[in-house]
Amino acid sequence: MIELTHIHDSGHGWIKAPLGLVYSLGLTPSRYSYFDHAHAYLEEDCDAPRFIRALTAHALDHRIRSVYHEGDSPIRSMRRFNPAPAQPSLI
């Protein structure tokens, strides 16, 4: 059983998942997700659902517990996957 945590604050949420597992499932998180040395914090609207679908497709049982963070979650100050690409100049 894979234990996951849904961490959320008043504005948004993320699924905390082992970084190695995310990569072993062949996923590349978007720039809206964050990471530290051991975990990915997958953005709840795009990356987290893709991750959950991948777990299900590989028949990996999982359980998600929820943790609410009062104020802004410290996740917001972590490193993002894929920095936003530079916008092309229109001039």
C-alpha cells in the first residue's frame, strides 16, 4: 500500500509522492508542481490526477490522507519542476 498525503492550504493543494515513484511511472510533472530531495508535490488539478491514474493503471494500491495547512503552505516556496518558459517577444 502506497501512503500519500494531500496537502492543501486555502488556495491550492498538492499530492506528496515519492520522487522516484513519479519518475518510475514515466511522469514529467508540470511547472505547477514542486519538489524537494525526496518528494514531488504534484499540483492537484493536473499532475496529481495523472499520477493517480498511473498508479491505478499499474495496479498499485494507494491511500491518501488529507492535511490542511493554515496560511500559505511551505510547498509554495519549494523548487518548481520546469520553470516557466520565456515568453516570445511580440515586437
